[in-house]
Amino acid sequence: MLQTDLSHYTLAELRTLRHKVDKEITRRRQDDMKEARRRILAIANNVGLSVDELAAGSIGKQARKSVPRYRNPADSSQTWAGHGRQPRWMINGLANGKTLDDFRA
């Protein structure tokens, strides 16, 4: 790598140089991203895949939707599949003596 003696530059010259270097780094990153995108699209096209399929890592698989297992009896639009945190309506219902079976969809 080329060693450059920066000690003879003024502060203003160093700032200008830094600005030019930052601009060049940004330009090269954009060029690299464009080239990578072009290559990825070409590879996906050559094997008959969409970029979404390629990115998902699956062929012919649809995104899995969780099936609601529980429903709020007071508002049937509120559901829960049983994964993750329990919704507030279920927490409150369980605290008031209801069971999971009371919420089954």
C-alpha cells in the first residue's frame, strides 16, 4: 500500500482530502452494490428463480401463516396463534378465571 506523508498538508487541505476520499468510497460502494445486484439477478434468471425465491432460500414454498388457535370472545377479530407473547385480552381473561379452552377458535 502506498504510504503518503500527510504532515505537510494544512488542516483545510486534509479536510478537503478527507471529503474527496469519502465521496470516492461512497461511489465505489454504490458501484459494487450495482454490480452485485446485476450478478444476483443474472444468476436467478439463469436458473429460473425470482429474486424473492432466491433470498428466501426456498423453491416453491409459500410463506407459512400461523393459524389462529385462540380468539377473543369479546372481539372475534382479535386472534392469537399460540406463539410469542400472549395478547392482553387473554392475559386478563386467564387472570379472571377463564381457561385456554374458553378462547379456542
